Amino acid sequence: MTKRGIIISIIVIIILLFFAKNAFIKYKIGQMRQLPTTTVEVAKAEQQNWKDQITATGTISAMNGVVIKPQVAGTITKIYFKSGSDVKEGEPLFQIYPDILKAQLASAQAQLQLAQVEYQRELELYQKKVEPQQSLDEKDANLKAAEATVQQVQAQLAQNNIVAPFSGRIGLKEVDVGDYVTVGESLVPLQQLDPLRIQFSIPDRYLNKVKIGDNVNVTPSSAPDTIYEGSVYALNSAVYPDTRMFSLWAKIPNPDETLIPGTYATLTLYVGQANPVVVIPATAVLYSPQGEYVYIVVDNIAKKVEVTPGLRNGNLIAITKGIKAGDVVITAGQVKLFDNTPVQISKDTTYHKENTASDKIVTFSNDTEKQAQKNSDDTASEVLNPELPSQQNNDNTSTVN
């Protein structure tokens, strides 16, 4: 066979293979169209305004939390509370043996009464010009000294009667009636449980993005199905040079007082201006070694589309490439699908866009928010040097890289 004949034969073979491939594809498509229709659930891709988000971990602590310690030594004679109970500001907690001071106070008050009588008598004599000014001044000094002595003993007596410095929940007492306590010895912890503070740190590269008032969503380890919505109320004044991390404090509501200080939590901090993004239910995205993809419905046919997903927010995920707002994506029933499969849209759906990944969202009430702001204002000098957005309004987030 000549060279020309060989070339012609090769061309003919290629043409035949091309037509054979097309015929095979048409045959497969025909087979697919003959397959039973698959019932699926769908949702529309939507455009929402999402803020940038920063994820971190933190520790929940009390806005006000102390360990009650005595300022004087002595024997505990009374305990007024039950461990684990709630107490109000000013309620008595402990009494340290006060009898000696009570006797001293009675003596001081008697001296004060005598000084008042002597001063009044001296004042009358002075007004009658019987006694000189010097005598009146001496009686006046004695009266003031007696008043100071009474105030001193009263202050000492107050130290023997320990009261709650603020309202909160008392912890487990470490002493009993009859115990002798020394100055500075731990007696019992007291924590304010609503609102609470979460302490966390972020890398210093985010410094120019964070400000007071930024929203934060907190999921405690003790309540993984609950989101607590709060806000940043304090920023540290410096970055830790060893870690290059920057510390922040946020306040979160705890109306049921189910959270306690010391709880570990994950959180999402929402910063910056909201930007438009296309979002779909996270269940619509499928993963394979070749990349992520979704199925969209076009004329009751499932079309496979490669996508580039962004960050998740609850049960939503941002799609940066591949689909547009208005596309109908399949959210359930994809296990039996492949490209160009005929589908039927189910009237029932297990997806509701109003839901988030968590079952419960806890937000500030107006009264609690005002009290939280008051507490943060009261501790402003302390906070300045310390060691989500609401999902109901589509103020969600995209990623910060």
C-alpha cells in the first residue's frame, strides 16, 4: 500500500471513530432519558449581604467575678447563704467574731455622747463670755476625735461582716462556722452570670478590621446546639510580641444562666462592610477528588456544575464561582444523580432557609443590653489594659483570608 493510501485509511478510521463516539453518546443519553425520574429537593441560589468573618476560640468568664476573702482574721461565727445560691448586692455572706468590736463601739459611742454634752456646755459658757475661745476649741477637738473613733470602730466592724459586692451566684464555700480564717484566705467565689464575657485573641493582621461594637456569635462547648449573639466591647492596648496575637473582650447574653465562667467556646467575629455574595444550602455542595460541584435543575434535567465554595455560615455556604443568583440547586436526593438525569421536584423539603446550623439563638433583651453596657462602662479603665451579626437580617459573612 502506498503512503498516500495509508494516510487516507487513517483519516477514514478517525472519521469513523468520531461518528461512533457521537452515536455512543446519543445512545447513552437516550438510555438516561429512559431511566426513572429521580425525586429531589431544591432551593434557589440567593444573593445576600455578608460581612467578613474571623473564627477563633475563647474562654467564657464573668463580667464581674471575685473570690471573697476576709480583710481581718478571726473565727467564722455565721454563714448567711447556701452554696450555689443567688445573692443580691449588699446581702450578708459571713460574720467574723464581732463581740470585741461591738464592745469597743459601745465604749466609743459613750465617749462620743460625753464629748457632745461637754461641747454643748462649753459652747453655752463661751456665748456668755464665761469661758475663753481656747476651752471651746479643746471641747470641739475632743468631740471630733470621739466621732472619728466611732467611725473607725464601725469600719472595723464592717470588715467583720462580709457582704456581697455585687449580685450574682455564690459558689461552694471553703470554710464552715467555727473555722479560724486569716487575712486574704479564700472563702467562696462569687460570679455575675448575666451577661458574660468571652475572652479571645486574633492574629494582628486583623487589627485594622476590628472595632468596638462588632458582632460575634459564640457557640459554647457546653451548649453546641446554641448560638449566643453578642458584641465586642473592649480591645487590648497592645499586641503580645511572643505570639503576635491581639486580645479582645465581647459580652454575650446568658438570660437563663445556663453558662458558667470557664467554659470553652468557638466563635465567629463579623467585621467590616457587608458585601453581596451568592449563597446556597451547604447540603447542595458535593465533594470529589476532582473538586466541588452542585447539580442545578434546568427544564427538569439535573446538570452537573463545578463550583468554588467560600465560607459556611450556619447551613448556608457562599459560592464564589460556578452559579448565579436565581439558579435552582438540588439540596437532597443527589446520591442517584449524574449529569443530565431527569428529575422531579419534591413538594416537601427538609431545608428551611430561616434555620441555622444551631437549634437555638440567644440574643440580648433591651434591659440586659443596657445592663451589659453599664457593666462595660463601669469596667472601662480595667478593660483598656487587659491581660453575629443577627442572622435574621441577612447580615451574614464571607471569609477573611
